[in-house]
Amino acid sequence: MSVFRTEALGQLARFAEPALTGLAAIWLGRVAWTSAAEGNVFTILPLAGAGIAGGWCLVSLLRGLIAWRRGAEGAGGPGVVTVEEGRIGYFGPHGGGFVRIDELARIEVLIRAPRGEDATHQWHFFDVSGGMLLIPNAAEGAQLLPDALGALPGLSYQRLARTLLSRSPGVVSVWSR
């Protein structure tokens, strides 16, 4: 018999990866700091490791955040998201399509907050040719989007996380070329 509730264990498991990578980033940062204080020429190695671990911590935290929001919005929402070979695909009940990640021009998030209910979010992807792809954040596979967008220059995971946590209705531009 377990002492912990299964829901609590599920929450702990969801944020175990960001916690471990965050601890690794802190530890490697401390090693780099100590190494630099001693005048070691190889300080760059733990510093690079701390940067990589910190970046991975943000990505995994954002994935967990999207999964948590999907749960709040109703898991198994409309449609399925796929990410394959540099393109994002969406197959929904009322449409869908594809957009190549290297041809993105702008990404926006639409936040709808009906009175007395939790906010729902929808991704808007605009490509350079003027095409647009709409993806509900509750769609199956939407948690893959932060990893897929990681290659975009200047994408701020902090801004993206703040937007996905927001309950203020409106359209927020989270990235543009």
C-alpha cells in the first residue's frame, strides 16, 4: 500500500525531469564558478554543461506546463498534432494542415477566457507565404510543440510559459521572424 496518492505521484513524475535537470544546471554552474575561481582553463566545459542543462530544464518544464494546461482544458481535445522532419501537422475535426518550421514568420497564442471558466489557448502559426495553421492547445500531441520550436532564433521560453499560464483574453505574439 502506497503512502502517497496516485495523483500526487503523477504530479511529481511530471516535474521530475525539470527538477533533475535544474539541479544538474545548478551543480554544473557551481563547478564552473569554483573552476573559474581557481583559474582553471577548462571552466568552459562545466559552464557549457550548465547552459545545456538549464535550457533542457526550461524545455521540459514547458512540456509539463502544456500537459498540465491540457488537463485543465480537457485532455484528448480536438485533433492530433504531429511533428515530423521539420514540419508541424494538425489533423482536426474541422480542418488542419501543415507548416514547415523553417518557413514560420510569426507565432501567436489566442487566449479565450469565458466567464467563470478556465482559459483555453490556441496556437496560430503563420508562414512566410501567408498561410496560417490553427492548433488548439488541448489537441493530442500539442506538448510536442515547444521541442519542435526550440530551433527558432530568439524564441523566449519564459514568454511562452507566461502566455500559456495567462487567463487574460486576447492574442499574444510569442515569436516573429
